[in-house]
Amino acid sequence: MYRLILFFFLISVSSMAQKAIEQNPYIIILGIAQDAGYPQIGCEKACCKRAIENPSQKRMVVSFALVEPETHNWWLFEATPDIKEQLQLFRSITNAQYNILPNGVFITHGHIGHYTGLMYFGREVMNTYLLNVYAMPRMKNFLSNNGPWSQLVSLQNIALQNLSADSAVYLSNKISVIPFLVPHRDEFTETVGFTIHTNQSNILFIPDIDKWEKFDRNINEMIHQSSIALLDGTFYKDGEIDGRPMNEIPHPFIEESIKQFSSLSNSDKMKIHFIHFNHTNPMLDKDSKEYQLLHQKGFLIAEQGMRISVN
């Protein structure tokens, strides 16, 4: 009898633990490519031919969903040109248990891959009502005063919510989001990364930055303090784009990042998931020697459809 009681007690404890895990917030990676997606328009090289001939290798523009099962809410980070497919991917992965629309959208900056998906919220498509869009001051001003985005504001398809550098936005009693400025080509808006805090974990998200040495913060320490770090991996190395000076589109090459993060512990290195890959980046080819080398060095890449749990 004692053994029987113990057996059912252990089952009950296990069930409670599993339920607690299922109630923890998590993220779903909805895209890993640079602003133009993969394959990229006009590219007839081997890098894109591979995905053209095998559509299963297509990758959407960088984005992820932050999900809180306990409140049944979710938030979208970046509104990309692939938003239509990404909302459907989210719905498929979560078995349609959540609203098709997020509770809000967080935007990092005003480059085409990061905000132009907002157009699908307009009256020509979903005609949403006061969908929260979180934006920094210059980004907010850009959306408010330039068509066609200003129509989203005037018709109340979206409700612009203020972000301030280093100030937290509280989404629930378990989740807060803190934007911080990063150096980037800020032609129209400022650029931010985000730290997403949950009860015991935090997610670091920096999809675009010029170079780590231009950053006014210690990126290695930020990684150490994070649970997961989704970091700019746009290009693997210098010279990757033929016939175009790469200093026109500065990003930290993955080769540079490997050196920058070489002093990190193995456990810290495994927190890093590179993301935002240009179509020329060999990280999009799992059979490439560069992909294999990155994993040998202890780093990871973000995968479309990947679910990452956080406490």
C-alpha cells in the first residue's frame, strides 16, 4: 500500500512540475534571415539557387514571438515583410491556441525588414483596431508623419506606445522589456536592442549593430547575464558580397564575433544564437564548413520554428 501511495504521489508531483513548465513563458523563432529574406530577390547564385530549387530551405526575415501561456498573451518582435506567413507559422506551432494577432509589436528600427509588415494591419488587409506598436521616439515620429504608415495611426489601426532607452515596459507581473540604443545606420530612426526579463531569466536580442567595438556596453558581460542571446550574424566574413564595399553596410562579421566571444565560458557561448543572416551567409547551409566550425567553437544559430523556454 505504501508503495502504491508513493507511486501516485510521484505521478502527481511530476504532473504538477510539467504543468508549471508548460505555464512558463517561451519564445518561438519565426524568421532568421536578413531584411530581404532567403532566397533574396534577384539572386541567381548558388547560395539562393539552393533554396529556390528546394523551398523547404526558404527562411523568413528575423522575428520571434514571446508567449506567456499563463495569461494566454503573446507579443511579436519585428513586423517583417513576411508577417503574413509568420503569423500563420505561429498559429500552426501553437495549434491555434492563441489569437492570430499579438497583444503588441516591438520594433527595433526603421529598416525595411523590421517594420514594413505593419502595412498588413491597415484597412486594405486586416483593418486592426488599436493594435499596440511599441516604438522609440524617432521611430514613432517616422510612423506618425510619413505615409502610408501615418494612415495606420490616423485610422487607429495601430496605437503607438512609447519606448524610452533603458526604461522597462511591463507586459505582465512576470515579463518586462527594456530597449537600449545600439550603433547602426540610423537614417530615419534610432536603433535598439531589447532585453526581455522574466522571473528568473532574460533574453538578449540585437539583430542589427554596426560593430561590437562601437557599442558603449560590454557585450560579453551582457551575454553572461543573459539566458539566451539572439545576436547579429548578418555576414560571416569580409568580402562576402561581390562588387560592393561592405563598410557601406557594417555589421560584426561572425568571424569577428567568434574572436570577440572567445573568452566566454562554454556555457556562455552556448547561450549565443546568431540570427539575421544575409543570403550569402554560409550559416544558411548546414553542410558548409563554416556552419560546422561555428558549432565546433561552441556557438549556435537560431533556427526558424525553434521554441526556446524561459523561466
